[in-house]
Amino acid sequence: MGYLSILLADDEVLTRFDIREHLMQEGHIVCAEAGNGMEVLELAKLTSPDIALLDIKMPGLDGIEVASQLKLMGIPTVLMTAYYQPNFINRAEKVGVYGYLNKPIRQQDIIPALHIAYGRWKEMEKLAKEIDLIKKKMDYQKKISRAKGIYAKEHGISELEAHNAILKISMGHNKPLFHVCDDIIKKHIANNNF
């Protein structure tokens, strides 16, 4: 486990002080501290923390609203709260909070919660990238398939022959296959719009 850069937010100064001291003793960096939701968002932009540890009840924007904004910035959040009513938990779950600590917080619970939350967030980021790559590959295959169909129909040849012809064009012009297929589709659309 490496150290984490943590944005800490709680409107109670003494609570922040205690948590900051514990985090620093455990080898982590508290890159910024805030007492309200708007401050958290400003500091997050300036400091780019690994993770945010936020109180749920703060002046201005509450911790759940802030967590929602931090998620868009690529920053996972663990919430701290004395409120454990279902509506808070449901809201936190809907915005993608990665952890939920009940107050009074035991110091020995903070570090594991932060590391587990950060680890899960990293896994989700990795999965999102893999899904994006799969989508791009599928789009690529669809474009090739469509271009083959168009080329085969226009030249009165089989799709296999069309595929080989498109590959030859790609290699002959030193142009990526995807771009050649894109050109074939665009030309087909332009010719059929007149």
C-alpha cells in the first residue's frame, strides 16, 4: 500500500485536525482541507487528490452533492457521517460514493476504508477503459463490414474479394484500413444523397 493524497472536508475543525493527524501519522498526505462543499470543489481542481474524505453535512453543498461533482473530475469519495438513514445511503450509492464511515469514526477504520475505496475506484477506471476499447473495436469492425458490403455491391464482387481489395488500397496508399473504410462509406453516402 502506497501513500494517498487526500482532500479532507468537515465543517468541524477539531474533527478535521484529528483525522489529518492520523492520516499523516500513517504516511498519507492531506493535500487540502475544507469546511464547506464549494471549497472542496475549488481545492479539488487545484490539488488533484487521489481520494476525498468528506463529511456528509457541510454548509453549502453537502458531501453527497460534492461527491457527485468529484466523480465527474475522476476523484473517488469516502463519506463520513453521523447520519445513517436509508435516504442518505441511497443518495450516496446513486452518486457512486466508494465508502461510508459512521461517526464517531474509529481511527483504525479510516485507512482501510480509504485504501479499499481507492482500489475499487482504480478497478472501475480500468474496466471503463477496457469497455471503451471494446466499443471502439466493435465500431471498427462494423465500419469495415459496412465498407466491405458497399464495395462488394458497387464492384459486383463477393465481400471476401471486397475485403482483400480494401486491404490492397490501404497498403498501396499507406493509409490505415479504418480510414479507407471511412472514405468508402463517406463517398457512398455523398453519391446517394444526389
